[in-house]
Amino acid sequence: MRKIFFQTLAEEFKKDKSIFMLFADLGVKFFYDLKKIDPERVIDVGVAEANMIDVASGLAMSGKNVYCYSIIPFLIDRALDQIRVDIAYNNLNIKLLGAGGGVVYGLEGVTHHSVNDIAIMRSLPNMTVVAPGDVKEAIALAKASIGFPGPLYVRFGRDCEPEVHREEIDFKTGKGIVVNKGKDICLIATGSTMLSAAIEVADRLSKEGKNPTLVSMHTIKPLDRELIFDLAKDHSQIITLEDHNVIGGLGSAVSEVLLEGGYKGAFRRIGIPDTFSEHVGRPDYLMEKLGLDSKTIYDKLYFLDKLKNHDL
Amino acid sequence: MPLATKEEIQILEKTAQELRRDTLDLIYKTKSPHIGCSLSMIELLTALYFRILRINSESPRDENRDRFLLSKGHGVPALYPFLAKKGFIKKEIFDGYAQDGGTLEQHPTRNIDLGIEITSGSLGHGLSIGSGMALAGKHDKKDYRVFVYLGDGELQEGSNWEAAMFASHHKLDNLVAIIDHNKLQAMQRIEEVLDLNPLADKWRAFGWETKEVNGHDLNEIVSVMNKIPFKKGKPSCVIAHTVKGKGISFMENEPRWHDRCPDENEYQQALNELKGLC
């Protein structure tokens, strides 16, 4: 997904000489093509993320359209003060591209996982937060990012996801995409890792004769309130899915809208239960341990269904 | 820029004393902190704003202007009077400093039209931002220079040294770091908290062409800054030895004046000391 994002960006990079790409020692392989086009606008700042963010700020203040890339905890958590003051407060034209949302970096361990980035980034004024749900969304986002006015945070999930969208999509930041319009149950997922899990869950429910609605909520901020209000009208169960702490992420954001809108149905956040990963393993293994694999999600929905019908 | 004549230096010294008094007035009237660290800046700002910087308040967004970045944001009570004197900040905005509903805070927010290039107050940002601006200047083949004004205590922030490496690696000879070396950080002596010495050697080791000056001697400051860049292909560093609280005897080298505001008696005494000099 990152590969196609950078390939798409390369087309624009060739035409638009104001685009600069900064990265901090990691992801070198993604930038070979850009370097071939213009090595002066592709800068490896070394292992120095705080400096990267503010060099980007200085470039953006000089009229450049700047992208910064790294693994999320180093890009975001490490350089947060620079992001807060110089990018967000000054409302600069900078795109932060973060790799490894959730536990995508599996065996590399907790230092490389990211379970709190959505919460941090959506609480920054002026910041837009997007987690593309599949390859089509990543391509559309790469194009949209070029002319995007202001700070943008892109959270990449897993790279090798199937295309969820079979048709052409109408991608706009701030507007969720309804993958399937059904009834009663509504699954709202963000990012490629969770959207692909969500589609497995939805397929299984469909085989049982249910017709769940599935939404790719790629933009977590600004959140598509209109769509959520619409969904609230004809769904008795709304479930959010994210590979992020349940505190402060997609589920929190959607719940704020639902509660303020007076939603009377059942609502559940499915995400990482306020914990760092306590296990060692590859992403699939960790997702299972965190209860975020499609089977466990399905079981949780069944449990929710029981609660709805019998206990509430 | 030709060397300054003796008469020109005398005029600059007079200007410096006027702006020292303006800084004192601004802080006293608004009961604001940071007088000590503002007073150490006066001669350096005088040299920059009246001799070195190629800027014009008529065209604050001129792409070819020199950039002045105040990285030690707490020193802004010294900067605002200079920006007012140079026509960037109009009287009504200046008078709203540190007032409810005003424009100017006790740490600056980026406002190009007012001559404020960056937001600062969180330390250790300016040199990296300046590096980005200098890099853009090189890339666009523009001849503007970027001057970043740093506090010495601020150099304890590690991000400065990331930027120092970056700037020399990229041969940013359009970038100048000015270190206001008054030897005091917020409330204590730097050498007692976290020593910076040998400071000039550190900058040289990081690839910066470095010169030391008396930061209150305008003749020395102007003649050194006239030589920027000190060496082609290298960023320049000016370590200016200064005195915190400079010009008001009872404030000089006294840590408590970092954030203390003079009371009426102290203000009068300070005014009397400055009077003979303006």
C-alpha cells in the first residue's frame, strides 16, 4: 500500500517542483524512484526525527509542499512538540506519513507498534487524520494529498491487503465510504488492517442471511458526522473496529457523535483494550491475542447480539 | 556592507540604549517576566536590525528577505520594540502586548506581516526551522540569509545538535546561529546545571565556522557579522558573550531577574541608570 502511494506520488513529484520528501533513515527503498526524478528534493535527515519535522516546517514556511515519512512512534511520539507547535499551530502545509499503525511491526516489538497515534493526532487542532482502507483509497489519498491545504497525518496499516473496493471509489477526505449498505448491523472500520478484517466478518454474517452495513471510515478527523447520523437512523447496532487503543481512537470519536445525536441502539468499540502488546509474535498472532482477528470480532458481535436481544 | 565608521557605531550605541529603555518600559508596564534575558540581547539585535538584516517593513513577505528567527522565544520583550522601531509593529498592536484581547504574547506567534518569522517559546526548534529555510534558499538559488538567535541554556535541548549536524552536512553557509551566551539559564548558572563547555569547540566539531564576540560591543559585533558567511560551504556560528540583565547594575548576572518584574522603585532606579546613556 505504501509502495503504490509513493508510486502515485512520484507522478506528481515529477510535475510539481515544490514537493519535498523527507525521511529519517527508514523506508529508503520507497524513495528510489523519487530520487531518480530529483535527488535534491528527497532528503534522508538521518536518525533525527525532531529535526526532520522542523526542517520540514522551515521548507513549508518557504513555500514547499513537504512530506515526512517514518515509522509512527518515531514520526509522531518522538517529535510531538515540533508537530504541535510548528506544524499544527502554524497550520503548515506538511503531510506526515506514518508506517505501521497498530501492531503491523509485530515481532519488532512494542517500541515499533502504534496504539495511541490516532488519539494524539486527532486532539491536535488543525490536524486531519486519515487511515486509508485499501489500495484504491491509498492511491486516491496520494492524489488528494498534493493539493491538501494544511497538516495531514496518514496512518498506514498493512501493505498486502486485498482490494476491498471492487468498484471505483469517490474518495474525499472527511467523507466515509459505504462499502456495503445493509441494515440492522453496521460495522465501521478504519485503516487497511481493520477494513480487511471487517470485510471477512461481514461476509460471514452475509452467509448467515444477515446483511450488515460496512463503512470504511478512512478519515477519523474531521469525522463524517452526517454519515454517522444517517447510519444511526437505520441500524440497531453500530460497531467500530480499529487497531488502536479503544481510548481516544475511532470508537471514541464515533461514540461522541452518536451520544450527542441521541442514538438509542447498541454501540460497541472493538479495538486494543488499553494495553501494550503482552505477546511476542507476527501481526496475525498479535491481532488474535488482542481480539482483533475476524473470528474473535465475529464472536464479539454474536455476544453483542445476545446482549441486545436478551439482556439489555 | 562597508565597515561602520566611528560615528555610525556611536549612533548604534545610542539606538541600543533607547531600545533598552523601551524594553524595560514594556516589561514594567505589563508586569511581564524575562527582563534579564531580554537585556542581554539589545546590542546584538541593534546590530542585526540596524546594520545587518536585509529586511523592509514595507515588504515583509519579500521572498528574498533575510530571515530572523528568535529561537529563545522568552526574549521577545526585547524583539517587539525593535520590530516597532523598524515599522513592522504599529503602535496599537505594540500597546496590546500581554493584554487581554491583544496580538502579542509573552512568547511570539508566527506573523510574517509583523516580522515574526516563527512561533517560539518551546526551546530547541529555531535552528531546525532555520535549516529548512536555508535549504529552501539554496534550492531556489536565492541569496537570503537565515539568522537564528539562540539562548545558551537552550542548547541543552538535543534537537539543536541534530540541526547542527544537518546544517553542516548540507553545507548551509546561508545559515547563521547566534548564541546569546549569558551563562545563566532560567534560575541558575549553566555550568552548575549542565555545562556547555567547551562551547566553541563543540560548534567547530559539528562543522560550523565559529567566532566569539563581546555581545555588547557594537563595533565588534558589526565587524564580525559583516564577514558572514565566515567560510564558504559552512554554516556560521557567532558565540556572543553577554551579560544577563545588561545595562541595569542590580540586574546584571542576577538569576532572579530571569522572570522578576521591577517594582516602581526598581524601575525608577533602572531609568536613572539608563538616563545618562540615552
